[in-house]
Amino acid sequence: MTRSVNPKSKHQSKTSDENPWIEGIKTVATAAVLAFGIRTFVAEARYIPSSSMEPTLQINDRLIIEKVSYKFRDPDRGDVVVFSPTAKLREENFKDAFIKRVIGLPGDKIEVSGGTVYINGKALSEDYIAEKPNYDFGPVTVPEDQYLVLGDNRNNSYDSHFWGYVPKDNLIGRAVVRFWPLNRVGTIDDPPAYQKESVGSQN
């Protein structure tokens, strides 16, 4: 019994066998393109270099930042967000991304007084902060398409009460999962620190 052999197929197989390096380069290139695409458009890993978000996030925590949801919805109050430096921060030669918690949404009236944050005249319950803020701030009204962000380590955080608001276009993504260290692996703020309904709405 005999079988016919397609000379072209035989040649292709031989060529493939003779060029393992080319196949390897193609595989690595494909993986690199996929990784770049995921990092650019879907998610990326970040680490925490400072204490400004303690106790929620510790120095050297490793996080996954998802970058998709804000393309379809606005940030919620309480989201922990990563953002590129604002114009004011760039003037001060900051180049690296910041991570803070969204406190004020567009149109909110924000005030910090007597160790308490007030949103539209109603005190915000915050059981996640390191200690009560020892400064007064505001009242201010958050502009359209911008957000007021504060660090959970209120008295050791360079945040909106110093330099202003974060434009929505500066948002890189939302911190969703801590994957390092292993003894603290899990989602950020699970259960949520507070619900949107817990503060007043600006009329």
C-alpha cells in the first residue's frame, strides 16, 4: 500500500524543522504583542512605593489595576484609582503615577473640618483611614469631569487638598486586586468601605 506525498507540504515541514529559532522568535513576538496590548488596554501590575494609602495599602504591595471599566462608566466614590500626574503635579516635576481614593465626584461640595470629611453637608463615615485628618480644607465644589482624591493616610498624603483635582482623562484605572504579599492577597475594599447612598447628594 502506498500513500501519495504532497511535495509542498513536505517542503514546509522540513523548512519548519530547520528553523526552530524563527519559530521561537515568532512565539516570543506574539506573546510580547499580547502582553503589551493587555497592559495598555486591559490591566497592569503596579506596586506601592509610599505610605500615603496606609492602612489599606502598604509599601511594596503589588496590585492589579484594571483599565477597562472607566471607558464605560464614571468612577464611584470610594474607588482606589491610579492616575497620571495632573498639570499642577507636572509643574512640580512629578512623573510617576499616583494612587488615591476618590472622595469627591463632579458637582460635590467637599469640606474637611474638625477631623471629618463632609460631602454636600453630610459627614462621610470612613473606617479605612489611618487617623482623622488634622487639617481643615474647603468648602470647595468639584468641577465637571474632575475628581477630588485623598490618601487613606490622611496626614501623610500629598493629595487633592494640596494640589487640586484629577481630570477624568488622567485616570489610568482602578485598583482591584492585591496579589502580593501572599498573606494579604485579595480584592481591595472587600466589602466596600461605604456605599454611594451613605452621603448626601448635591442639588
